[in-house]
Amino acid sequence: MPKLYDGWFNEQVSKQASTAVSKAIAAGKKKIEVNFPPVPNVEEVKFGTPLNQRFGKTILAKDLGIKGGYKPGSDISRQLIAYANIYWAKKIGPAAGGSGLCALSSEPVNFSDVTKRGSLSRLGVINSLEARQQGRDKETIVCCNPGGEETWDRIASAHSSPGANFVVLNNAYSTTYGLGNKKGYEEAYYVKRISKGWIYRSFPGPWEAYLEKPDGSVELLKSWKSKPELREAAELVRTESFKRFAINNDRWTQGFGGRL
């Protein structure tokens, strides 16, 4: 899995995700899910940790060419996750191929602020009339945080042409307590925080459970050929953490493994 959190700054995440998506497309997968924390320390993004802010200033604002840059009170500073997902769509989307690349978002992004779009041929709002009318044949759609998975197929039908590749990116809302989705979208790249660790999967590899240690490093505990139940993986990691570190692996609390 990517190094915490260097991988968000040195393109390790984008390279891993792009490779996984490319392999999934080559294997004939047309509907794909990619899910990972869009910013470092995503749980603290509302309060704006130094790591959040550094990512916004040195990576997002520069790569996207945000008008005015990253400043206190700016749209990008207040909606860091939303702009981060556009950044990741720009970085990962080309791996899905297709004739053109569109990033759709349901989040509060001012598209006119994004002056460096790179491979993105267009940006649009999910389910808007304008975005539907601008659709192109065989265009790849990267759909940022579209909401409940019961809507994914309807969104794909509304925006993409038959047989085109459709990527769901960093959906933040789940209607099931589990890993990935239950709609048949291939979880090509998946990085999810669980209590005391992480779940990781990169297509076509196994699903893996990692323990996060008090020093911030991670250790692989178990692999599964097929997707495990979330509760099984979470219990495994939590139990191992307590066995080794007792209460001294709390990333929130200084003196007890605190590192945030």
C-alpha cells in the first residue's frame, strides 16, 4: 500500500491507482471503483491540519492551476476534498483509456477556477442537463463521489455511451457496512482506514489487512483472494494492535501513540 502520507505527495498513489485501473481495463472491466482518502488526514480536513494545508498549497492548487491559489477562505481551502477529487480524476483517468476524459462531480467545485485540466476534456455536474448533452461517444467518465451505489448505473446510463468505461472515484457514502460495493463494479484500487489499520487492494491482487503502528509504519497481517467482510478484517487488526501495543496505539492522543 502507499506510504503514509508521502504517497499523496510523490505521486505514489496516482501511479499505483493508474496501474490498477489500466490492468482492470485490460482485463475487460468496464465499471470500476477507485476509493482512497482523497487528502492526507482526511478525518481532520474540516479543521485543516498542516498536512491538509500543505497538500492543498503544494499539490492541488499548483497542479490544477487554481486562480488565486490556496488562501484562507478560498474555495479550495474550504472544499479541499472536492478539489482533490478533480485532481485525482485528472491524474488517474487517463489509465482508463477511451476517446476523451470527463470528470463529473456532485461536490461544490467552481470549475472555472481550474485552469490546468491536462487530459480532462471537460468537467461537469452529475445529472445536469448540460453535462448529459455534452457527452461524447466512447468517452471515459470519472464520477467523483456520486453518492449511494444504487444510483451508479443510472448515472452511467445518463452520461456515458454504451460500452464506454465508467469509473466511480472516492465515493464517500455507503449504504452497506462493508468493503467496496455490491453492484458489480470492480474495486480496482482500494485504500480504506479501519480501526488501528488499513485495508488495501490493487487489481488484480489480493485484499490485504495492514496494522498501522505507533510510528506510522504499516505491517501486512493477512491477505484474502476474495473480498473479506469488513468486520472480519477490522477485528483482526484491532485485536493484533491491542495484543502488541495495548492502549499505546492511539493516533489521536499524545503519549499513547499520537501522531496527528
